[in-house]
Amino acid sequence: MSTAGNVQQLQQDLQNELTTANQLLRLISLEVQKIKNLTNPGGEFEENIKQNVSTIASLANIQQINITNLPPVKHLQLDLSQHTNQNMSYEQHDSFRNSMDESQ
């Protein structure tokens, strides 16, 4: 392959990588927006916490428990290393990149 051909192939490879990176950034942006909407004041997360507090207070009242003397809840450290994205995994992104390379 000539030098011009090599340069053209490198340019095409770079364009493919940029296209894939752009699509990944769009997916990340959508996920961040979902998190922001969920955690905004008055959002779903806050409402769930309020509902849980109310439910616990109601249950404590039914059981005649003084909730001011309850021990603090231990915080759990979640291992998200095995978490898979429901939209697209890294392997799917990689196969998408490979299919883009093959189609060019």
C-alpha cells in the first residue's frame, strides 16, 4: 500500500474512532442526565426517601418503638465493578467499532 493509501487508512481509522467516541459520550451524557433528574431536589430519589421514612415511622408507631433510640444504619459499600449498562456494554461498543472498520 502506498504512503497516500496508508495516510488515507489512518484518517479513516481516526474518523471511525471519533465517531465511536462521540456515540459513547452521547450515551454517557444521557445517563448523567438521568442521574441528575433522579437526584434533583424533589426528584424521585428524595421522594422515595421521604416515603421510606414515613413508612418506617408508621411501622415503628404500630410496634410502639421509639425511633429516636434506633441505632444508625450501617452504610454499605456497593461493588459496581460488575455492573453492566442496560444500553450497551463495552464489548458491544467494541464490536460496533469493528463493524464500522469492516464497512469502510
